Amino acid sequence: MKGGSTKKAARTKSGEMEREYDFESMPGGVRGKYAEYLRVGAKLVVLDEDVAEAFPTSAAVNEALRVVLQAAACVRRPRKPRVKGPTRSGK
């Protein structure tokens, strides 16, 4: 092996995150890589794990949500205008 110990030995319980990470020492990272994309209006949504497993890509999630929106639009009924009644103060 090439000098030094591996980070694997320092990991906490299986899969848990470390208390701190030194990102400067990690190769390949680019600061702000997606900053402009998020700034122009992208919406970030975190899915529960069981829901995320059902969708292989973000495109699949978007397609499913569009179907739900179309179905909801088909069953919406026009709202009746509310009739204003007397207020609690009696005015």
C-alpha cells in the first residue's frame, strides 16, 4: 500500500457519518457546482426512502406527479361562492 492509513478504519458504526470531514483533502470536488442551477429556480425535494425506491430517476418522479395532477384536475368541482352571513359581533 502507498503510505498512510485508510479512512475506512476511522468510520463510526456501519454507514453513519463522521462528525467532521476535511473536504479539502478529497479529490474531485467542485465547490458550487450546482449553485447556478439552484439559483435559477430548481426545486429540491427530499423523498422518503421507500418512495425513492419506486422511482429510478427524477424524470420518473416528474412523470408520475404530472399524472396525479391530471387526475386531480379531472375530479375537481367548481367551488360555490360563499354567502356572507352575520359576523360574531353582530354588526
